[in-house]
Amino acid sequence: MEKDTENQILNELKNINKSLQDINKRVDNIDSESERPFGIWDVLKSLLIGVLIVGPAIIVVITIFQIAGTWVFR
């Protein structure tokens, strides 16, 4: 009876260990796939987004506030 219980516990521990190893392999694969060097293209893309999209949006918002301010405080 005790032998059976010990064998069951050992088998469960082996299964858990195998599952953990599989999970670690999957995580390692995901990490290795997502690592990409941050290159010049990424820097240029970020600058272009800032200059072409964010900059004009800020200008439009400031202009709207200035126009609203002149109407309110006139």
C-alpha cells in the first residue's frame, strides 16, 4: 500500500517536472522570438510619427484653446 502511494507521488512529481520543463521551453521560445535590436529605422519611425502626427495635433488643440479663450474673455 505504501509502495503504491510512493509510486503515485513519484509519477505525479515526474509529470509536474515535465510540464514545467515544457512551459520553460515555450517561454524561452517566446523570448527569443521577441528580441529584436532597436535599430535606426525604429528611431526614424518614432521621430516621423512625432513630427507628422503628434505635432500638428498639439498645434490644433492649442489653437482651439486660444480661439475659445478670446471668445470667452472678450
